[in-house]
Amino acid sequence: MKKLSLGILAIILISVTSCTRDVLENPSEETANRAAHVSQELLSIEKINAIIEKELTENGSFSWATVTDQVLWSATVHGSNILTIGYGNQGESFRTSENQRLKNTKNEILAVVATSEGTGFSDGLIEDDAILNVIDVQVASIQTISELRKRNDIRYLEPNGYSFFEASGTYPQNFSSSGCSKSGETLNNNDYRTVAPNALVSWTFDQHNIPDAWAHSTGAGVTVGLIDTGVSQSQPFLGSNFNDGYSSGRTISKYGTFIDSVWPWSNNYDGPHDKCGHGTSMGSTIASPRNNNYMPVGVAYNCNLVSYRATEDVVLNDYHERKGVKNALVALGNRSDVKIISMSVGYPWSIGNVADGVRYAYSRGKLIFAAGGTSLELTNWYPVIFPASMNEAVAVTGITDDGTYQQCDVCHDGSEIEFTVVMQRDANSNRTGTVLGFYNGDKKYVGGSSVATATTAGIAALVWSKHLGWSRSQVLNKMRQSAEFYPYKNSTKGYGNIDALQAVQ
């Protein structure tokens, strides 16, 4: 059974290709589009998706900055009229103190929106971030888009309520269920072994000498932040029994930044608990206790864990999911105890406010691991996804155990990849990493670049625990030096597999 941890790309290729002939605008016609006779036709979601798909296919990436005013406006309208504006100079993602210039810029932008939309100064303001230079406003007029694009103090304009994966023409464009499963499974006896005091070690751990590394480090004193779908309140080993057996003296904290509402202005936070299953699997991979209950143990079984339910599933295709991840990044960035952030969630192209959140957390010294991407076998050619594609993130992908660095059936690779993790039996793609299940007593398999990312975050916790005074760069360099290809970097597999034992010696 394949786990499509970031199963986002089959739809890209099959849902919009037939619409490519309907593309009305060419990004090269930008100057003409902004002239007086801009088309007022509202493009359909199908036509917008055809434009996106064409750029993805031809360039391997997509940016809203390349489309015409008409396309951006149409996508904004289809996305409940939500326009996210990143203001300030290029690279000015956040502020650490009050800045009058940025305040003036923001107020001028709001004045432009109010004048063009015919509203009050702050009537259309949905959110004003306290740290990131980002505001969300409601826009109905194409003229507003055109006026804003004339300014040189706006870093990006994005229709953050728009989803590439739903063509209903209504908001919210439906949540997907990618990567979600709450069902337990029977594990093959060959996919784990038992260690004292009767804990199960996934076969994947032995591929990286993780159990041998435990003689030197177990993750104690290091806190890992997990941005995902939360962890299950029905799994006591990620709750009241987090300290159990050989795992002791540590803490688990759970928060929620995801808002479960169709309304963009809602503050109806959905709480910290997983309703998908994906976050529970990632939390287990990183930090499940080592006890005598015959349950899968985590890589860093003595580390602390801070879990954020920031998204409904692993595909960031909804306004509240994007905002939830952005807010979780800021919150973890502000915590001095958090050293590492693990993100097995993403999207095919950059999301401005999430990218700003990543840059903020990075500026606070966090070591950020992100999944390179997981999709169907026929679409795993797609490049490394966002935010793993960012320079501030360490991209990870999964490979099989065939010994040739064959990418897993559903994994992406590319030049941005830093590390690989063996997480799939070459002879049987159903047999991947073993983790705690969603419910008490359950076990299950989990694969893709998601589990590869969580595994690598756990290894980083082992290294940092051994050297608590080290910086992020020292930890990352040690991991690179302990990987198979170092000092060379493979064009699609990075530095390759990390030897956890070597990394902690």
C-alpha cells in the first residue's frame, strides 16, 4: 500500500492539460495588458489552470508574478477575493522592530485598495501580520490589481484563496485528503526488530545506523518543531505516555494554527489534534518513546517535541492552511528552545507568506527540513516542491533499498535535494517505514519523502544533542560530512544517505 504523503501532482497533469488551448493571455504581453483596454473577462478556473500547467510544464516552476493582470484578478475572484500582499523591499520578509517606512508603505497600499475598491480604509483588510511584512485584503476590481502592480514597494501579489486542485468555482475550493490515513496495519516481521526494553526498530533505521548512534546520543535536550496536521489525541505515546521506558525527562507540546472555516476572516481555530493521521506518523518517526510495549520507536526518542496542527492535510491548497503554516513558522521561530523544524507538507510552487515565514524562522537560527515531494509513480519526475525548493530549507527525499539510489516509487528528486533516506523495499513498495498508528495500540507503514524528512530531522536532533553548544551550520555540516557522497554532491540525490553513527561520533 503506497502512502502518498504529498500526493499532489497527478491532478496537475491530467486535470488541466486538455484546457491548454484555451489560454487567452501570454505573460509576454504584460505591457499591453496594463494599458487602458485591459480585458474585463473573468477567466474560468479551467483556463487559469491551463496557464499554470503550461508554465509548470515548460519551466518546472510557476509564479503569479509572470501572469497578466487579468489572470491574477480572475484567480483572486475565484479565491473568495483574497489577495495576499507582501510589501517592502525585495528580501524584506519581516521586521524585528517598528519601522515607520514599512508602516507608511502598508498604509499607502491600503489607501490604493480602498480608493480602487470604493471602500473604507481598512474595510477590506482581512489580516495584518505583526511580524511578517504581509497583509491579506479583499479585492473585487481588476483596476486594483493594475494599480498595485505599478508600485515598486510590493514584493508579491498572490491570490491565496485560490487552489490549483479544485475547479468548482466556489470557495472554499475543496480540501484534499492527500497523505491522510488513520487505519492501523499488520507489520511484516521482517520490517522491524526488537531492542531493549521491547521496542520495535524500523528496518529503515538500520539503513542509516541509527540504533548504533543511540549509544552516543538519544536526542535529549533538543526540541524539534513539527509543522503538519497535528498529532492524535488517541495516541498516548505522543501524549500522556510520551515519557515511558527509556524515554524520560522530556516534554511534548501541542498547538493549533489551522482555522477550520469557509470564511477568510474567521478565527475558529481547530485545535491541536490530528484529524488526518499524517502528522501523527511524522511525530512518531521523530520522537516515539522507546518502551516495552512492542511499539515503533522514534529516531530521537529522548527529544522534546512541539507539534503544530497548521494544515488540514499535506497539500497547502487553502487560504487557512497557508496562513496556518505561516503562523506556525513564526511561533516556532520565536521559541528559543526549538532548534529544528520538520515540514513534510508543501505545494508545487512558492507561496509568498509561507516563504516569508520560512525566512523568519531561518533568521532565528532554526534548522528547517522539508519534503522534496511525493506523488504518483507517473508524476514523480516533477521537480522538488515548495518549501523544500527554498535555499533556507534542507530538502530530503526517499529512496529504495536496492543499493543504487533508486528514488522511491512516489518520490521527487532534483538539484535542491541535500539528503536521502532509505524508506522503501525495492521488491515491495508497500513495505516502508514503521511507525505508531493513529489509535492506541496501532502500528502502520508510512513512506515517501515525508517520512524521509522526519527521519532526517530526528538524526539532526541526535547530532545537536551530542553537541548542544553547536550552531545550525555546525550541525548541518556534520550531517553532510557523515553522508555517503561527501564532499561531492549528486545532481539529484544531494549528499546521499547519512550515517547517523558517524554523525554523532
